[in-house]
Amino acid sequence: ECIQLPSALSFSNESGFELYPNPASSIINIIQPFEESCIYSIMDIRGIKIKEGRLEIGSKLLDISDLSDGVYVIKLSFEKQKPRAAKFIKSTY
């Protein structure tokens, strides 16, 4: 049985930030247009936090080469806004 996942564009429309490429093998680019920096958390599909860091205003390249292949959620947490999240796929193929 196949599960169809939305594309990166539909994630960006829902989350308010862009994340590409999706799927990605080693680097993801996040463009967050909000007027404040935030904390990012990358979680696996079980909800376990794998990685965390600070994301400044504008674009940011995140190294995901240390992640295993799979589906992940990246959550952006802001001081003055509600959290935003998007799914991405890590694939080395």
C-alpha cells in the first residue's frame, strides 16, 4: 500500500515557510519569512527529537546528512507566534 505525501510546495503553503529540496539527501534549505528568529526541532515520525538549533530570519541551510533515511517533521518555535511545522523526507537515493 502506497501513502501519497504532499509536495514541499503544499507544505510551505500550510506551514508558512519554504523547505526544499524534498526529498533531500544531505542539506535542506529553509526560508522562514517571519520577523523573528526561532528554534527548530527535527523529530522522527515517532515524535522523538533528533536535532535542535536556532534559525535566524531569512534562509538557512541545515545539514541532515547524519539522519537515517525516513520521514521527519521540522518544527519552528517562535517567541511571539504559534509554532509551525512541515514534513520532509531524507533519502540517500
